[in-house]
Amino acid sequence: MLIDSHVHLDMREFRGDLDAVVERAAAAGVVEMLQICYDAGSIDATVSLAERYPRVFGAAGIHPHDAKSWSGEVERRIRSALARPKILAVGEIGLDYYRDLSPRDVQRDVFRRQIRIALETRKPIVVHSREAFPDTIAILREEGASRVGGVFHAFPGGPAEAVEALAAGFLVGVGGPLTYRNSRLPETASRLPSSGFVLETDCPYLPPEPYRGKRNEPAYVSLVRDRLAAIRGVEPADIERAAAASYRRLLHGERPAAPSIAYRLKGNVYINVTGSCTNACVYCPRLGRDRTLYGYNLALASDPSPREMAEAAAALARSAQPREIVFCGFGEPTCRLADVLETARALRGLGVPLRLDTNGHGSAIARRDVVPEIAAVFDAVSVSLGAHDAASYARLCRPDRGGERTFDAVLDFIGRASASKMQCTVTVLDYPGVDVDAARALAAEFPGAAFRLRRYHIRADGKTGV
């Protein structure tokens, strides 16, 4: 379900071939486009486009460039448009200190007025901010815009600003600049939670490579999707599913689907074993309210049985041959070691390699060496090292038992796993406070273990720790 969350189909660039543009979007898999207003004249055009094309919805508002044209009549027309069922948002509104086509005090006043309209009508907001992020985020906070949320269109900031936007209840709009050389958007996009972004083109502007310098159009949102997938190390389908879920939650009020016991991601099948964990890592999304991952709801009401896990994973594996079946979840699988082993044995007949993702606490939990039992059914194990020394581990991972001694237990587990027949990978997150080089050197002390650096993602609530 590919969605372009920001288009301007009413502009003169599309007057000669709009039907063909919409048809090309459909052929590229685009199922919905959000047509965005920018001045008073575009309000009626947006309503007309939404009525003409089933795939087009709209947002009504005045761009900061035209804030100087604000009047009671403009406000009346915006409110009238917002009363229509296919006009889903207020936008694009905000501040633009780059061109200053309207006085800044007028921009701020009109921005506040339109936020209040959004709050009254309970519509999310599409924000334009250029060279004005501090004032933009301050006004959103002061006006309580988090009550409706919205999208930061053509996101102007880095990871630090993304934290603020997410904390204010806004998604990040990712578009063509993601593909540009020297753009800082790739670094920001790589750090976002999978529930923190939507895809956009801003057509006819900001076309992605290789169309830079030409007219942009909604079909090209697929190029943004593909680039974002490459940056984040996932499949295009994963990005498409994640962005669509966030868009539909925000714009259509859709609730998350039922919790997934097994799900496809990165070309693998993953099993959502448990929501319980023996760590409370400061960076873990499990500690926030959002339990979605690339469009999947992982908020288990109760732990699934071995039979449920095996049947769910087998069904997905038979429909599309995965590279691996991975036992993970938002918790620690070895908290349920007996059930994990039973499920793994049931899946061995599929001929798909099995991998266990773990924090390395299995032996400490069971109070015995569990590596031989794991190695008897698993082909690979991935162990999260968590930190580079015992003190940092206790501070960042916050184990529920053992304190700093838990780090030694993790190292012992890695040593035994790396000496087993399983492929053993040691991972560490590039979270502030983790000495990645020291962690890499520590992993190198285990000759049978590979090392993988994982990228830290901002939590969906914008928090960087607890």
C-alpha cells in the first residue's frame, strides 16, 4: 500500500496530463495521494480534485508565503473544506523564514490561527517549516498541537530536531531530498522509529534522483521508498507497510491490527515470542507506548503457545521462502526457553535456517548452561552485547538481577555460543555512551563470533532514554 502524503496536483505543471499522472501513480502502486493547499485559490481546487479522483484526498490551509492574505473569508473557506469527508487535514501551514514572503509576525499569527482550527475540527496538521524550526516547534507546543498531531513535511532538521518533532506528536515526511548527494536527510531517516515517518513527493517539486531538475510526480514516491529501504537495511515492502500504517493511523484514524505472532521483515520470518524481558534498556522501544514495528503490532496480550508460534511461522514460511526464521519479539526469548525449543523443533522440517536473537541471559535465567540445548535446534544465534563494560551495561541495560555481574554472564554465554556449531554474531547498538570500538574489540576476543553494529532508532515518543 504505497501512499504519497504530499502532492500539489492542481499546479500548472499538471494541467496538460493530469489524468495520465494519476494513472502512472496507480500503475506504480500508489493507492492514495494527499493533495495539499497552499493559498486561497487552491482550496476549491483541492476539494474538486478529491471529488474527481477516488485516490485523492486533501488538506486545507494557507502556506506561510500567503499568510499576508489571511482574512475572515479565507478562514471560512478553510472551515467549509474541512467539513467535507475527504479533506483530512489542515495544511500546509507553518513558517518560512527563508523567503520571508509574508512578515514573520504575520506568519506566526496565521500559523497559530490555523492550529486552533485544526484543534477545533480535530484534524491533523501538515507543517511547512524552512529556516524556522525553533519557532515552529515552540508554537506547536504552545498551542497544544500534539492533541491532533500531524506531519512535518519535507523535514528540515537532523536527528535532534526529529526527536523534538516526534515528542510533539508529529511524523516526519521523507521525500526526494533523501536521494540527493550531501543531503542530511539520510542520517535523520536512518534514526527514525519505523512508526515515525511517511513518504511524500511534494510534486511537482523536489523530484528524487534520477529525475532531479525535472517535474516530480506521485509515481516517483516508489523511488523514495526504495532509497529509504536501502538506508535502513530492510525491504521496500517493509518501508511501504510502515509508512502506510502511520499515515492511515494519523489521517484515517485506523487502529493497529491484531498483534502479530509471526511476521515478515527483511526477507525473514520473525516470531514474536514474548513481551517480557530481563533487561530494561534505556533505549528500548518496549518501554514506550508504541509497540509497532514496520506496520506490525507486536503488543501481545499474552505469550503465544508453542503451537501458535509454530503454525504462524510455518504459514508465512510456506507462502514465501524466507532466508531465516528468527525467534525474537519485544522481550527476551530465553525467558521461555522450553517453549522456544519446542517451537524450533516443530519448525526444523521446513528446511529454513533458525536463528535465536537473545540478550545472552539464558544460562543465568535457567541457572545452567543452556547453550548445548539451543545449539541442538538452532543454526545461528545473535547476542546483544549491550555495552562495552560491566558498569556501562548496568547503567544502560539495567538487568533485573545481577547488576554488573550480568555482563560477565553475557560474556560467558557468548563464549560458549561462539565455540558451538552455531553461527554466532555479537551485536551492539551505536547508542550514546556505548564505546563501539571497545565493544568490537571485546567481541574479537571470541574467535568464533562475528560482530555487527546496529543503528540506534529514536523512540516513537521522541525520548532518547528513560
